[in-house]
Amino acid sequence: MDDEPPEERLLVPFEPPLRPSGNGSHARGRAHPLRGVAFGFLIGALLSTFLVTPTDWLQLDRGRWITPAVAGLGAGAMVGAFRRDRFRIALLGGAIASCLSLWAVYGMVQLGLGPLNVRSPAGRIVRDLGRLLLWGAPAGLAGALAGWHVRRALVRDR
């Protein structure tokens, strides 16, 4: 006791209670499935705009599936590369971004071309959207899988 200066003996030790700081969000600890989907959507829409010609958008019933699938693959890869929390959520986000980007560009092409000269335009559009779902969702899953593993390999090497 005699070793301490007299000023330190008079001070009371102060240790404030430590609380976790946050930004006010109540969603702590939960994974948000749409994180990264916006960037994947933009990349997928850009790719599908450049890769898929307007005549291919009109002939989806003829089985021209490779270029929309490649665009969906790019969208899924972006989502998979930017997700850091959970693998399954990254796969879901990749499929969502892929389908939304293909549907958005398909909708813009249909609006730009005017009314369809078919017996049932609504039925044709629903069938085309279903085809894009069947082609885009697996491509987005595969892209997210590839993007996830590429990101994990790059992070481990640091």
C-alpha cells in the first residue's frame, strides 16, 4: 500500500458495463437471403442484355437455353462471391438473382416489341417465364456454388 502514490489511493476503479454496439437493427445473427442479390441482378441483367438477342427472347419455345443460362450463371457467381455467412443462403440468393435478371430483361424486350401476335399472349408469357425459371435457377445455383468456392479459395490464401 505504501508503494502507491496518494492520488491513486483516492480514485475509485471505474469499469463501465460493456454492451455490444450495433446500428439499431433487430436482425442480429440472422442471415438475410437478399444480400448480394442486387449486384448479382445487375450483372445478370447486363450479361443477358449483351448475350441474348431479341430474336432469342422471342423464340424461347424453340429451346435456345444456353445464353440465358450463361447470363444466369454470371448472376449467381456474383451473389456467391459476395456472400460470407451461409452456403445455402448464398445458393438461394444466386438462384433468385439469376431468375430476376432473366425475367427483367425478358419483360423489357417484350414491352419494347409491343403486343404479341399469338392467340394467348398471357399464356405465352407465363410459359416463357416458367422456361426462364427452369433454366435460370439451376444456372444461378451453379454460379453461386462456383463464386462461393472461388471466394473461399482467395480468402484462405491471404
